Amino acid sequence: MNTALLILQDTLAKQNQALRKRIVETDDPAVAQALLNEMTEVSHRIQLVGSLMFAAQSEELDDAVDKVKGAVTKVNKAIAKLGDVTKLLGAISKFLGLVDDAIDVAKLLLL
């Protein structure tokens, strides 16, 4: 199994849990729906990463996963504050863009 992808999947699962926790804590239906939509996006990536677990290990993939790990702090801050849903969605979008980059590298390693 690819250790970088295991780390990536664990990172995504933690972000999914953080979003879920915030859904329970909000009483605003629009915010809850926005969080649920983001959970769907994160869950999709968890499944994709799971399907790639046997990709070869590479320095490029390790670097891509490191970038994802580096973005976790910004996402966690945005989730914790939740005052500005637009900022939260922007932070998650950037985070998922980095995740998608790592997934693309892993897909190429399967070829």
C-alpha cells in the first residue's frame, strides 16, 4: 500500500469529521447545507484515494500530499470560525484542489 495515500485518506477523513461536527453545531439551515455539500466533496475524494492505494510510491506524490497537509491548518481555522461561509468554502476549495493534484499524480503512477 502507498503510505502517502494512506496519509492523504486519513487527512481527508479528519476533515470530513470536522465538517460533520460543525453541521451538528449550527442552527442555520443554509450553513448546514453548505457544510453537507463540502462533506460530499471530501467523501468523494476519500473514495478516489481508496481506489488508488496500490499506486507506486513516488517523491512527486509525497510532495503533493505534503502540500495537502500544509493546507489543513487554514481549513481547520475556517471550519472553527464558521462566521464567514464564503471564506470556509474558499479554503475548502483550495484544499480540495491540492487533494485533486495529489490524486492526479497517483492516477499517473498506476499506468
